[in-house]
Amino acid sequence: MRAAGYRADVSYIMEARQRHIRAGSVWTGSLDCVYKDCKRSLTRALGPAAKAEEVKLIWLQTAMDEDVSLQGLNGILSGTEGPRGGLWIWALGILFVLREVELGCLTLGCVKLDANAKKVTLSLPVSKKDPGGRGARPSRDCRCGALRSVSRLWCVAVTLFDEQVLRLGGFEEEAPLFGTVCSARSFVAKNKMIEEAQAMASLIKERVSDAENLRIEAVAGHFMRRSGVKMLARSGAALDLIQWWSRHSSAAILGYVEEAMEECPEGKDKLQNYLSFQEQLAAMSTETRTLKDMALQISMRVDNLEKGSLCDFDVAELQSDLESWLTPEFIVSVRSKKIHSTRGCNFRKPPLEWTTVCGWPFNGSGRMAKPMSRERFETSKHERCARCFP
């Protein structure tokens, strides 16, 4: 059985054990010993589980752009009992991360279209992964405008929905979302869905250069789930959102996400970019608190002026103080205890791009950079930066 490619041998001997006990036979210690030996033998050197191939949406779109005939909804294996919907049905399955059985069992009543929000909602029935019988109602909107593409959910759903209503001569809630090539009211069998999927993969492999390594035999029932999860992972979606959208109740999704990150050219830089972004947010938060303090002091001075306070109030002095706060002439590094100059800095740029003469982006250092007035600079005993003060 191992040579034939079977991997579920353990489940067969487990079923044999259950039938033996249900028949009223005695499960002896000797049989239990043999059962355990067989289980160890069957699971030894089994290797990782075989995974379905990934078919990327961009491959579907590339094939359609190169061959206009593929933009239609005719089945690839025309004249068979396969699905009628062309490449559009696989795009829907990838975008909603569906299994081939879930996709083939969709009805027109399962699809809700909100034209105002361009939102598509699917009512998925009970499946083997939903023993509680809760079902699922995934919903997504689309910002595609007038663009007609297999990567745009609204375009895909409307194309399939309108075509089927046209074939039926009207809306029928219990009719399939896409029927067979021969009959609009017939649901597609599971084996026919797989045959059509592999025919699609063969066509993609011929037309798209990036898909030259696509293994046709590995385009099985779960290829849309793997493709959809990896697409979301590459886009930067959070793991919990991917798991919720794909309705994965186990950690199996981690394997797909890990693959997507390893294959992504920018994957290695994403962690550093994330940490850098957090540092920039912290620096901006510090800058915001400083600006709020300045605004409060200015507000207090204006209030004193309006109340006719006896305090000395000079508009020119206020303007000078504000400029010194917003565009400091000197910056002290808390770490090195050195004074840097901002001479020549373009303060019209975003604060995170402000630099000293030596090139130090001081706003990115948060509280490790302190502004210094000219009065304090002239009396300060801090060491001067050699590059800022040559």
C-alpha cells in the first residue's frame, strides 16, 4: 500500500479493530500488541503530508489576457459533465478559500449580492469540517470600479450569477450557481470538478511561463484553499484573520503561511520593516506630545493676554520661542552626550526625515534626542559632534 501511494493505512486497521469489537469478538492482548506494531510500522518514515498545488490568480488573469476566448464561461472540457464557468469558478473558489465540494454545491440562493456596497456574501452549508452544523456566511466587498478581472471578487461573482440566471431564464434559488456544460440545473460531481481543475491547470501551465513547474496531478480538491491562504499571507493579512476567513479550525494553515513567506522576495525584510515602523510610530507619538505641550503654553499666554494680565507678553518673543521649539537649532544625543547641529535641515519635510549635519535622523530616536536652545548651547559643556562642528 505504501508503494501504491496510500498514506491512510492506520485508519484502515483502526476500522478493522472497531468492526471486530462491534461484532462481539474479544479484543485480546495479543491482538492489541499486533495492532500497535502495525500502527508503528505504517507511520514510520511516512514523511510530510502531500499538499495540493497552488494556482495563483495572476496566472488565471495572464491566461485570459493572452487568449480572449478564455474570458468566456465555457467549460475547458466542453461536452462533458464538468462545470460551465471557465476560469471564473476557480477564481471564486480561491477568493473565498473553498473546497471543491463546497464550490460545486453552491446554489443561486447561497449567493447574496449587494450592488450598492459591491459586497458578496456566501451562505455555506454544513460540511465535514463543521460538525456543529453552524454553517458559515463569509462576506467581502470589492473596490474594483469598472475593472473586469478574476482578481476582483465582485466581478467574478456577478459574472457567474448573471450567466446562470440567463441560462435558467430567471432566478431559481435551489439551482446551482453554475451547472454542468450540458445542463444548467445539474450539480457537478466531485470527480468532474477535479477533472476540470486539472484541465485548467494544464492550460495554465502551457500559457503562463511562471507556471511551468505546476504539477497537474497535484491540483486536487484543496488547491483553492491553499492558493487562497497563501495569497492572503503574501498580502500581509494577520494570521488570525486568515484562519477566520478560511474557516480553519486547526494549525494546518501555518504550513501554507510559512510557505508563502519563504517564497516572498520581501519576506525576510518584513520583520525589520515592522520593527522600524513601530519605532517611527513611537517617535511620532513623542513629537505629538511635545506639540501638545507647546500648544498648551501658547494657549495659556493667549488667555493671559485676553484677561488683561500684568504678565509681560511679547508677540515677537512668542514667535521666536515657537520657532525654536518647532525647528530646534541644536540637538543633544542622550546616549553619546554630544551636541549636533541642524544647520541646513529642511524642516518642511516630514519630521521623521529631519536630520542633523552629520546625517542623524534625530526624530527617529524618540526620547534619546533632546532639543537645545542657543543660550544653553553657548554655556553648555557637552562635547560637540566633530562632523556637525568641523
